[in-house]
Amino acid sequence: MTKLLYITANPKAEEQSYSLRAGRAFLNAYRIKQPDVKITELDLYQDDIPLLDREVFDGWAHLQHHTYESLSPAQQVKLARLNTLLEQFIAADKYVFVTPMWNFSIPPMLKAYIDAVCIAGQTFAYTEEGPVGLLKHKQAIHIQARGGHYSDGPLASMEWGDRYLQMIFRFLGIDAAPSIFVEGTGIQTNDAEQIVQAAIARAQEAAMNFASASIAE
Ligand SMILES: Cc1cc2nc3c(=O)[nH]c(=O)nc-3n(C[C@H](O)[C@H](O)[C@H](O)COP(=O)(O)O)c2cc1C
């Protein structure tokens, strides 16, 4: 059974977020096409995503020569949670990332999550030819809402969120489907709902392709 990890990085209520609305439409369409998919939802603003702070680094250093039980209780909780997030990420076959553009990029909780799952020896490895991704036969898609228009035109070079995520996918060895953008809603405010509906239609179509995309064993 395909395991799909639906990762959202937005503190807003779903009905107040363009990206979350498009993401939900994607997910619903996917489920129709592939009902036996196992979907896990990870809300990076509700679920516990530990930051890589002093406690975590000291904990990792401590584990080089000591047992897990000898970590402080707080360190045990953080390291166990980071490990759970990593295992969950590795176990998934498909990833749907849903984000708003914040200051030309992604919200900080998604960066925290990326730091939790990009781990040498687990999701990528250093080799003589340079780093290689260890997550083979997996697919990802990114759905992002932006107030302005960045997919082409003069602002395209100021976009750092989707391009960063695409680079992370490549780095980890994950195949990426074309992203879905809900963009321009902050400029063409009167047309916002129309823009969202068009993006929802594109998301539903993309979900069909994403569900059909085979995962080579
Ligand atoms: C903190 C913050 C930063 C933002 N930065 C940008 C930006 O750099 N460029 C842009 O076009 N829109 C920006 N916006 C607008 C959002 O991208 C836009 O409202 C989008 O619809 C948010 O996605 P959502 O509706 O899923 O929450 C920003 C909004 C917030 C709250």
C-alpha cells in the first residue's frame, strides 16, 4: 500500500488558507483515484517539530559514547521525536508539501522539518563523488500560495521557497512532480477566488497523475 505523507506548514485555519484549500482538494482527488492509499497528515504548526538546538546537539554528541537512558529526560524526548520524524519520512513513498510563501521563501517550521529529515547516512550520504540521495523511488509535489506572481516574469528570480524545496528533493534522491501555485491573489484581489478555483482544478488534475505515478520497487 502506498504511504503518502501530507506535510503542511501553515498556522492558519484550512478555510482561510489558499494553499491549504488547494492541498485538501489535491488530497481528496488523490484518494478517489487511489482509495487504498495510507495518508498521514503532518501539521508542522501543530505537531511537535524539535529545533536543532543546544540540547539536541549535546544529546547527539553524548550518544557517541553513552546510552540513550543516560540522556536528560528533555533530551530523550527531543531525540526520540526527531527519530520518529526521520523514520516516518523515510517510510513514506510520496510526499505532498503545502506551504504559503513567506518573505520569498518557506515558513520557518518547514525549515525546521527539513533540518530534522536531512540526516547524513539516513536520507543522504557523502561519497567520493559528492553527496547522494538515499531516498529512491519516491515522489514529491509542492503546492504553494503566494500573494504575488513568481512562476514567471520579473519576480521569478526572487523566489526561494519552491526552488529550495526542489533542490532538497533532488539532494535526497526524490523525484518531483511539477509544483502547483496559487499566485497573484494579493495583487488581483478581486479575482482571488477565481485564481484559487483554477489552482484547485490544477491540483485535482495533478493528483490524478501523482496517484498514477508508479513507485519502482
Ligand atoms: C509573513 C508573511 C510573509 C509574506 N511574504 C510574501 C512574499 O514575500 N511574497 C508574496 O507574494 N506574498 C507574501 N505573503 C502573502 C502570502 O504569500 C499570501 O497571502 C498567500 O496566499 C499565503 O498562503 P495561504 O493563503 O495558504 O496562507 C506573505 C504573507 C505573510 C503572512
